[in-house]
Amino acid sequence: MRIKKVAHSKILAIVLAGGKGERLYPLTAHRAKPAVHFGGIYRLIDFVLSNLVNSGIHSIYIFTQYKAQSLLNHLQSGWVTTSTIDNSFILPVPAQMRLGETWYLGTADAVYQNTYLIRRFKPDLVCIFGADHVYFMDVSQMINYHIEKGAEATVATIPYPILECKRFGVVIIDKEWRIIEFQEKSPEPTPMPDQPDKGLVSMGNYIFNTEVLLEELAEDASNPKSSHDFGRDILPNICKKRRVYAYDFTKNKVPGIVGDNKYWRDVGTISTYYEANMDLKNPLPQLNLYNSLWPIHSIKYHGTPAKIVVDDYGNAGHVENSLIASGSIISGACVRDSIIGPNVFIKSRALVEGSIIMKDVVIEEDARIRRAIIDDYNIIKRGEHIGYDPNKDMERFYVDPDSGIVVVPRPAD
């Protein structure tokens, strides 16, 4: 893959990966949101890290906090690197309470408590990116845009259906794409002038001139009325006095993607997470994980190949429109329209339809699973039915009230 060249600036990337992801419960009961599985073999954090690395950015700190062990294990196995020669590193930074006796109070406070890392690295620009969205992005183009505009801060944005904009930060721009107002989760977000059915949503990805960032963080930290969050506090204030521009994500040209770059998903709820995964098994998915020109990196599983076989009774294994990760065995069972993670064993006459099965799950004989998410290490007993009787499912598992998706949580340790 061709290595991207960013503008002649020293770049530091900070990935905010400490979110609880409460709306993704119970998938986040044992892990931080960025550590949630996606597409069988990935974690959500793999997308932002791959975008940065593919863009030629190799100086990356990852700020962790909430239930970080699963995330740390993943990073250690697939991402953590250091090189003293060229300032290349990908390093997790645990919450350390360096500037007080509290954990991070918000996204801005997380960066403020680690300003010593920024000062020590002495970057020209700091990229602050979230860790829980699914998308492809060449970050070097956003950096070049930031420099060309003479911006002090730049916010990545995408047009989004106005009825869904209440969940996000929405920016108001002038004709030069300078941000004149930032509305954080407004009940009545302002639509785009030329597209009244859409708002211009912040993607939670920012670029700051370093001194501007340090000044604004210090000012915010001294404000007792602040919630110390970029979306709620820093950006609404900074756009009133600084040169803050919106970057149009749809104009980002990623190798292997033809036309406008329109795919960005906030998989913050069970229903949106389920829908984004289900899209992957379609013949022409909106997100092409097979784009060799912009690969999504993750842990390399060095296990055995997936296997679909006839069982001891002569029943043939059968798979339709599904992703099957390495090490999984489908023995005399049927899998349709599903995502099967690593090292899953689906036994004779079992049926899995429209479901996400995470790693190290065993589904025993004659079990039936429909429109469900089965978390790691579960054993679904012989003859068990999940996704067929809502009342029975609610007695035993979590049923998403919006979509009816059944979630079988990871067993207690």
C-alpha cells in the first residue's frame, strides 16, 4: 500500500477511547465501547487507527479509562508499537489523575490531564479523534485543508438526516465553510441552507493548532461551570473567537472508493450496531472491508481456517450470505445472513439466522437463534430457542426496546 504524505508539519494524533457506550449495553458491560467487536474479526477502534496509519500518521496516543482491559489486550496484541528513530508510536495512556483526584470529567478534560504528552512531543498540529465510529478516511486531506484555510481548528463534518441530528453536534457555516455556530445535541438542530432535510453533523474528529488547543484547554479547565467536553464546551466557545472551519467528509478521496465518501456510522445503539454489521454480509455492502487499497488492520488470528462440514449424521453444513471468521466450525448446521466471529462451533441441526455471534461461542445441537447478538464465551444449550418468543427472551436476556434484537450478554467471569 502506498504510504500517504501529510503536509510538512509535525502531527500528533490523540484517540479518545474511554467511552462507556451506555446505549450499547450489555455489550459494554465488560468492555469499553471502542473494544466492541465489529464485522467478526475487528474492534471498533480498528477503524480510526487504520485511518490514521493509512494516512501516514504514526505518532498516536490512545486515551483509555472505562473498563479498559479488553481494549488494552486488543491494542497490545495488534497495535502497540514504538520507534525512537522516527517518532513512530501507538501507545495506550491510562487515566492517571495527574492534575487532580478525579477520573476524566469529559473529553476535553481527558486531553487537558495529559497536556504534558503534547508539550513533550511539540507537535505543530494535534488530531483529536473518537474511537467508536465506522468509516474510511484519509486524514492527510483534512490536515492539508486545515493548513490551506489558515484554520486554528477544523471539525470533520458530514450531512446527516435532520430528524437524526438531535443525537450529534451540528455546525452552522458561512459560504467559506467557516463555523459560526456549534450546536451540541440541540432538540431543534439547524438544517443546511441548501439541504433543509439535512444538518451538517460533527463526526467527533478535530484538528487543532497546538498552542490554540493548549490555551483553550487551560481556559476550559479554569471554568467551574464547564462540563469539560469538546462538543458541549470547547467548540461552541472557540468558534466565536477563533478561525474554526468545517471539513466536508464527503469530499475525502479514499483509494478504492469511487464517488463521494458517504459512509460514516455512529454505532452507538444496539439497533444501529446490528444494522451496520448486517450490511457487511450483503453482496454489495455500503462498507467494503475487502478494499485492499485502504485495509482495516486488526489482530492477526493465527488459528485454523473456518470449516463447513457434514456432521456424523450426514447433515451438510450450510451457509448463505454470511461472514465466517477463522477457527469457526459449522458442522451439519445452517447459517443464514449472519456474522460469525472466531472460534465459534455450531453443531448439528442448529439454525442461526440474521444474528451476530461473537468469538468462542458454542451453539449446541438443535438450537435456534434468530435476530440475536451472542456475546463472547456463551454456550447455547441443546434445543435452545432465542429470538422466537419475546416474553421468554426478556425473562432471560436483554431485548432492545427499539429493534427487538435479543442480546445474550457475556457470562460473568
